[in-house]
Amino acid sequence: MKYYKSGLTANLLVIFLILFFCSTCNAFSSLDSFCLYDCIVDITFKSTPEGAKVIDARKGELGVTPFTMRFPKGTNLDLTYTLKGYGEEKKSYNDVGSPLVVMLELKKSPTYVYVRTNPPGALIEFQSIDGSKILFTPSSRIQGRQDSTNLMYEIDSDISKLVIVMSKKGFRTRKETVVIDPNKENHFLFPLEKLSSEFSIVSSPSGAEVYEKSLGFLGQTPLTKELTWDEMRRLSIGKDIDSASTLTLHFTISKSNYISQELIERISISQESLNRSISVKLSEDIPIKLVIDSAPTNADVYEKSLGYLGKTPLVRIITPLDISRLTHKENNDMNGTISTFLLITKQGYTSVEYKKVLSLNSNNSSEQIDLKLK
């Protein structure tokens, strides 16, 4: 009897455990079925145009539009849509509790050109391939002059190639054809070559000394001299070279026993090449002679400005110093000549005053003065 009761109790216990286990399984099954429909939400991602990559700030890349994903209810989303050639679009959702369609329209990215030069500060001009000028407006993000480098320019997205002309005083103008990547910022950097001027000066005969008014002694012919932009700034042009359009050089070419030549070279700074070749032919320097004779000879000769010159027959070379003393008086150089005022005297004879005009560029004839007895 006791055995029967204990067996019955054991059976009841087994039946209870079986029922408990089954009810538990049914509860879990019902819960799973409940969460499948009430704890999850479908979100569909679309874009115009399609093919955009969808990225969530927390979950990373989700997919490429169009697509649908399931998320737990209450999900927070910080979405970014990206597509090559289009600007990014962002959208955020908090505590999503029902099915959702995220539809974003993507706008094409603008095309920008940003040109820098080394050194900076160059003026810029945009041209089409056929050489016609194109005007672009600088982006509002960067303020400045429209015709300057170091600005962002928005251009038409259908432009595939562009000619860029960069110019700066003291540097050679640079012209480049560039390929444009549409719907992007196109950055370009171009170094500029310093501008210089090379002068080649030859003379006949050679060995002449070359001077420039501001730069001084440059060398002897045949001479090849490169003038840098900094040297050009020192030239006598009357105004600052950065605002000047013409460069002026004052040359003096001189050689002993030859007549010096003065040359003025004017160069337009806007020219691509400032190089010059100069050829000079020097004429022999004919000495200026004062030749005076008298009858009778051995008479004393005086000049009003120069004083005592000597006795006849007299040959006197008129030096540059003599000329400077003569030209300070009334006998100034006129039309390539200079006048001397002579006094010829001899004891026992009447003195004679005589004006002798000397040529500065050719031989001078001799003069004979006849003296009369007192």
C-alpha cells in the first residue's frame, strides 16, 4: 500500500514536470511569435538616382539603394547618402516605431577649380580650348578678386578641359591646359619662372667698356649679361617697375681713341622675351688740334680761357678738360664746334686778336697769322 502511494506520487510528479515544461515551451513560442510582428520594424531606403551608399553613424554601411532592412523598434538612425558625382545628403530618425520609407533626392556636386601659383599673387585668365576667354564666378566661400589665383571658382560641370593663363610681374606668363574632374574640387599648383633679360653687346672694334646709367660698369665687349628682375628694379625708368609697362636702359660704350656712343634701349615688359642683341660700330676719335703759325715765327699765343699756349708754330691738342673750360665761357659748343679766342704777340710787332672755330668731329685746318711791324 505504501509502495502504491509512493509510486503514485512519483508519477504525478513526472506528469507535473511534463506539463510545466510544455507550458513553458508554449510561452516561449508565443513570445517569439509576438516579437516577430511587434518588436521589429521594416525600413526601406531609396534614392533618386538609385545606387547611393547608405551609411549609419553607429552601424556603419547599411547597403546600396534601393533596399529594405529590419530593425528593432525604437531604433535611432543618423543616415548619410553618398553617390559619386553627387553631394552628400543626411537624414536622422529617433525612436522609429513603425515601417518607414527613407527617400532622399541627391543633387549633383558642383565643379570647382582652385589654382595656386608659386609665388602667389598671379593674375589668372580662363580660356576654352579654342582660345576664347571664359568668365567664372569665385565661390562665396572665398572672397577676393575675380581675376586672381588662390580663389575657388565654380565652373560648368560639362567642361572637360580648360586653359589657364597665369601672369605676374617679374615672371614669365604661364599657360597650361588642364583636365577637369567633374563634380569635384580640382586643385592645381604651378610654379612660375622668374623673368630675366639677357643682353648681348658686340662692338667694332671689340674691347669697349659698357656702362649702364643705373647699374654702372657691366664689362667689356663682346659682352653677354643677364639682368635679373631685382637688377631691373634699379634702372632709371622714373617709376616703380611693378607698375611700369616699359623698361629703359641707358648704355654708354667707350674705348680709348674712339668716340663713345650713348644708346637707349626701351623694352616692353609685357613681351615674353626681354632679350636684346646690340651691335655698335665705334668711330676713331680724331683729336681736336689747334694749329697756329705766324710770320715771323716764334710769336706767343694766348687763348682767352686757357691762357698761354706756347710759341708759333703751335700745335695744341684740345683735351676734354680744355673743352670743359672753354664751354664755361661765351664760346659754347654749337653744332659740333667750339670757338677759341686767340691773341698772337711778338716783340716789335703789332698783336693780333683772332677767333678760331674748331670742329669737334673732324680735322681742323691750320692758320697762319701775318704780323706787322710796329
